[in-house]
Amino acid sequence: MAKFEHITLKINNGEILNFEQLRLKQQNILKSGNIIYIYRSSVNKKVYIGQTKHFITRHKQHYSGKEEKFNSANFDKVKVIISRYFHGSALDDVENQLITYFIADNSKVKSENVLFDNDEILNGNSGNYVNDYTERERVSAEVILPFWENVLFSEGWVNTPRLDKLRASALVKYSPIKQLTEEQDRLIEEILDNPHKNYVINGDAGAGKTVLLTHLVSRYLMESQKKKIAVIVQPNWEKTAMDIFKVFGIHSSNLKISTSTKFITQGEKYDIIIVDESHKLSRKGSKQHPSFDKIYKSEQFSDCVNHLEPIKRLGNQIILMYDVLQAIRPANIPREKFQELTSSFEKRYLTTQFRIQASRGKKYTSDDYVNGIKYLLYKDTGLLKYTNFDENFDRSLFREDDIDAYFGYFEDKPLKNMINWLEEDKNYNSGHINRVLSGLVEDWKQADGKDDSIHHFFEDDISRRWNSTQENWINSSEKDAEEQIGSVFAVQGIDLNKVGVLIGKDLLVDEEGRLYGEPSNFKNINGKHTKEELEIPEIREEFTMFVLNIYYILLTRGIDGVRIGFWDNEEFKKYFKKTFDII
């Protein structure tokens, strides 16, 4: 039985034409009942999305002549959604989700075609958290999804037939109107209330750091249009970040989106600087793009040795999104230096895991999986004290012999078995984005990406090549894109449904039973240290950390499942089994 109803009303010059033809109970709920509504113009395709407890009254307000959005929109229809689940929190949630989905659906056309009240939406998030109501999953599955796919799409109101495609887009994942957890909201309020304090926001992969960033920017802009705000992002995310703020109407001449190099070169001071993925900020003189070192030629920053130092000089308040386990290049600022430069900063941790969904029907949780992977990779490094690691994780997760378990491993024919596992899932979940990933253990050249005849991974009659591009790889139009093996550079920051991870011989075990990175088996040219450098114990340890971090990133991409395969690596297989007491 349907968990929602919908009514389509015809409008002419602000007048509802078919109200009297409705059933009495429909008339009554429009006068006084919790509903979501969507106005639409058949001429210019504009829509307006909102919620109310008194639709007829709200409709008259919209057409009172005082709302500019309605004066020229030429709306001729409004669709009203009614559901048993629609109370305060659910209304906020559904409204926010529909706005986000409509914007993502229209992003390639005109984002300004999707109208809503920014202030109302953004302010409404405060106090209305994702986990505030128990029916949230049911609302998503039984109301939003069928309403979108069976009603809106079938009637031509939207362009995208399946919601799972939209949910994978950056506009949805990092939406600044997406509801926050209580933890995220509390942290935003603390930062806003303490404008003279600097913050390091620590969080595991998938903990919601980037969502926190977009919300924080929107709140700053709402509360003060005079403050100058800079958001520093990685080069491959610069355009996406610009699009996010633009399409949601949350932008200002005082907001700057930039890479660290361009921002520092400009040398302009800002009231607030927010840095995404600050663990990837560059240091002087390391192997990297030559432009990264240009900043040190300026007299203003000639004494600096990394990008964080000039950023601190250019901002009155600094907020850094950070994960010590995601630095993967020698060019990244060293952990010790980062800790030194942020010793006076307030340290806060995001603990909620959004990406990994390991707890469906199981006694173990997503946190158990993340903590287990941390333990597997870092237990002998001393690094876990810098994270929110919990040693009391459920180890049974890694010993579960169940084809539908979140985690598993393949000892024989890892590539073949991973491919079969992922393809079987696609038969049941056609919208899933699944990939085989690997550590940097096979040779690759830049030119290889342009030649689909060059393959890098071989197992019996199976051959596969590395990802053909790093930019937006999962949406690549290459005919063999799904068959390509993904590197860390193609998937860092990306959510996938199911992943297989090949663990190669760049990660080995020493005589004392500890993991170490093996340079001779590591095939990333720009990520290598010189032979002389590797003779220095500190540098050798740093290299090991990069290799460990690469595998940590790969192993935390999967929303619905992960399988590992030992790519000619018996040493790691034995280490893995010993770590989790697998007989």
C-alpha cells in the first residue's frame, strides 16, 4: 500500500482552478495539514519547492504580490504530496532532499530554475538533525524514491529516472542545505560563536568533513555579508565547489574558492579561511608541480616552508579539515610539522560514519570496520593516537564467512573473483557504482591513459588497465571505464558502492612482524623518494606511511561492501590472518 498520496492542482493567474472538484478530505488537508508542495511552470520549467501546514493560506501569501519569485514565474501547476510520515522533522527532511535532487537534476540546464527560500531552509536545519526521527529510512524508501521515479519522472517533471544516479553526484553529497547530524550542527555553532579561535576538524574518510565545510560557508554568508571568506580546495575539486555554491544560490562577492597556490599567490587577507583536505597542503621543495613552489619567491612568504604558514598569515580565523591517514604524497605537509603549526588550534573530531553501511542486519557496525582497518594497517606505527581509534571493535566482522557480508577476501584468483563478485551485484543493483582498485604496484605512464590497448594487470586470460583519467573517473565515458583498475588518485574523496582492493607487494612484513612500504615494488614515480633519502630512517618511515595511507583510502571507499585480494602477496595474507585470528 502506498505510503503517500499526491494531488495536482491547476493554476491560472494565481487562482487554483480545480479545488472544488477535490474530495472533501483533500480540501481539508490543503487547508490544514502537513504537506510538501512543488509549483511548476510548463513554459519556462521553473519549479518552487516548499512545505507548510496550511497550504491554502501559504498559496495566497505566495501570490500576494510581495514575493518576487512568484510574480514572474508563470506557474500553472502545483503538486502536493501527503504522507502519514509528514511531521515536523520529516517535512524538513523531505523538503531539503527534494530541493537538492531537483537542483542536481537541473544543474546542466539552469540551476536558477529551482526556487526555494534560502534563509528558511538554512535556518531550518538548526535543531532538525538527520537522526531526529526514526522513520527517516522509510520516508526515503517509501515516499521520496517512488514519488520521484513513479510520479515526477513518469509525468515529465524531472529528467533523471533513478534517484541513485543523483545521490552519487557531488551536488547531492555535499549540498549546503543537506540536514546535519547533531554533532555537525553543534560544531558549526561552536565555531560561529568563537570567531577568534582557530580549529582543526579531524575526521575519518566519510565522516562528513566536506559537508560540514559547505554548511559552515553558507552560515557565515547568511550571518554576515561583510566578512571575506576563502575556501581552499584541491585542484580537482575547485570547479565542483564553485558549482555547489552557485547552484544553491549561496554565493557572494566576498566568497573566494581557490586552490592554495592561487590563493597564496594573490596574497589577500580574509576574515575566515576554510581549508578542505588540509592534510594535502604542500611543502617546499618536494616532488610536485613546479607552480606549488612559486609562492616562496614572494618576499612576503620567502621564509615559509609549506602552504599552511602563509595561509595562517592571511586569515583572521582558520578552519582546517584534516585526516592524518589521507596524506599520500611526499609533497604533503609532514604530520609533525602540521601538529607544530596547529598546536594552538582547537581540535575537534567528527565521529559519525556516513559512507560505510556495514551494519545492515549485522551485529557489527560501520565504526567496527573502520577501526579494524586502522588497526590492521597502523597498529605498530604510533599513529592511532592522532585519530579517534577505538580498540574495542568487533573483530568478528573480519572473520565472517558469508557471501553477503560487508567484508571478505579472496585468496586465489583475486582479480577474477573480484570481477565476478562485483558483476553479480550489478545484476541485482543496476544503479550501483562498483570498481576494482589497487595499490600502486603496476607500471603506468601518463600516455597509457590515451591507449586502451595498453593493459597493466594480468591474471590467466584476464587483462585490465589502470584508470584512463584521474578527473571524474567514475563518470568516464570510456567504453571500458567500469573494467579499469582504479588508483588512489582516481578515487580519493569518492564514494563507491562495492569495491575490490588488490593489495600488492608494495606493502610487506618485516622480521618483527610489522608492515613496511617496499620502494622497489612501488610504481608511482612522483611519490618516490630518492635512494639516498630512503637510507634516512625518518624518510623510510614516512614512505611506509604513504603506502599505508593509500591502502586506507582504498579500503574505505565502499558503501555496501569491500573485498580484498592478495596480489602476489603471501606475506600480507599471512599478516592479515594473524592479525584477526583467522584459522
